[in-house]
Amino acid sequence: MAAFNVLPADAQAVLEMAFGGKTASILYDGERKFNIRLRYAPEYRKTEKDIAQLMVPCGDGTLIPLKSIATIEKDNGAAFIYRDNIKRYIGIKFSIRDRDLGSTIAEAQQKVSKIKLPEGYSIGWTGQFENQQRATHRLAQVVPISLIVIFFLLFILFGNIKDSLLVLANVPFALIGGIIALHVTGMNFGISAGVGMIALFGICIQNGVILISEFHQNKKEGLPNDQSIYKGVKSRTRPVVMTALMASIGLLPAALSTGIGSESQKPLAIVIIGGLISATILTLLVFPIIYDIFNRKEKVQQTIAE
């Protein structure tokens, strides 16, 4: 093209006029509007030879045939060429129904991995899956920070590390139920399920604080360790159970939903309901035993020191 001083835009304009045509004017018929397009007659664009004879303007105003600056041949090619980061790509899009995003992509990746790609080709997963991966990475950073902040708040409340760690021992109680609930319902762990886990942290910590505060209050009244634990669990069972029951009932519609938006609401609700069930049972049955063991060790150490 440089040898004939032909601009690529001029050559493209000729081809556009020959095949697609260009709007030369507009015809108005009442309220209707029609574009008047000019296009080469079929006999001038029917074969490769015809296309090669199309005249292209040069920089000095003369015309030369297209074959002087281009090779005309018939071949299969893409109707559109998409690029991302200066690389060509072909986008394959699909929507998901009646399944969660994580399990669908996992199955698709497993099947696609069996395909041997030509040299220079690669497969990337973007869209909502890419956003989910980024959110999962952020969630992996938020959860430890949340636990650290909760620990410091508990330390400020109780003034000692032992009780703070005991309260944090309730967190695994909720995780057990949440994970089992996801497994039973066939749901995959995703962002909404992770958010549900974080919400469970607060409820479990609250239950632990309620019980330990009651144990300490009973001890201040002069009750021995065993009786203070028994009385504390007995008096706090109703508040702990009612809190879990009301929260579970409130989340039940979301856990059973199947309409639009259920892919994000359902895992969150299922995780919280499952976690509340396990956390409530284990907090009232196992947590007092753990508290008693720690306090017995502390009492033995104090006796030995004396």
C-alpha cells in the first residue's frame, strides 16, 4: 500500500461500498424513514476476479485495481475478531439454572481439561466465576481478620486470654453444622456460604459470652465450679435455643427458595441454619465440659502452687 500511497481506510471504504453499501440519502414517506444505500452491482463483486478489479484511490487521485495492493482468495474466517490484552479470543457464554456457579464451573473445567489444545491456545474462565474467585480471595483475608478482632474484643471484655480462647472454641461448633448442611443439600461452598460462616461467628461468640458470664456470676455468689456450670447452663438454655430457633425460622424461606436470586440466598441460609443447629447443641453440651476441664486444671495448678 505504501508503494502506491494507498491508505488502508480508503481500501476498506471501497470494500464496504462494494459488499455492504453506504447510505447516500434518506427517503421520508410520511412518518416512515428509509435509507437509500449505494452498492456495487452483483456482477462487479461476484467472484475473486471481480473483486480484484475493484478500483482503489491513491494519494495522488489516480485509481488502481485492488489486486495491485492485495491478494484476493476465498477462505473461511471469523465474522468478528475479538481481542483482549492484544490477544485474540473467542468468547463462549452460558447461563446457569438450577445449579450453583461453583459446581457447574468445576464440572466444566474437568471436562474441558481432557481436550488437547493446539500450540498457542489457552482457556480462561471469566465473568461471574472470575468475580467469585476474587471475592473468595478477599474472603480468605477477611475471616482471619474478623477472628483476630473478635479475640481482642473478648480479651477486653474478660480481661484474660483463657476465657477469650474458650469463647472462640464455639466457632468450630458452628463450622461443623454449616459444612454438614452444605454436604447434605449438595451445595458447593461459595461467597454467600462464606458470608454465612462469618455471620455464624457472631452468634456462636454471643452464646459463649452468655454462658461464661453466667458461670462467673454464679461463682461470685459462692457456688462451686460444678454447680455454677450446671445452674448457668440450665438458666441460659432457653435464651440460646430461642435465639437459634427464631433465626432459623426467619431464614427458612431463603433456604427453600428456588426462584431468581436463590443461588446467592440459599447457600447463606443453609449454612446459617445448619451452623445454628450444631452450635446450639454443642454449646450447651460440649462447651460446659471444656470450660470445666480448663477450670479444673487451673484449680489443680493453684493447689500445687500453694
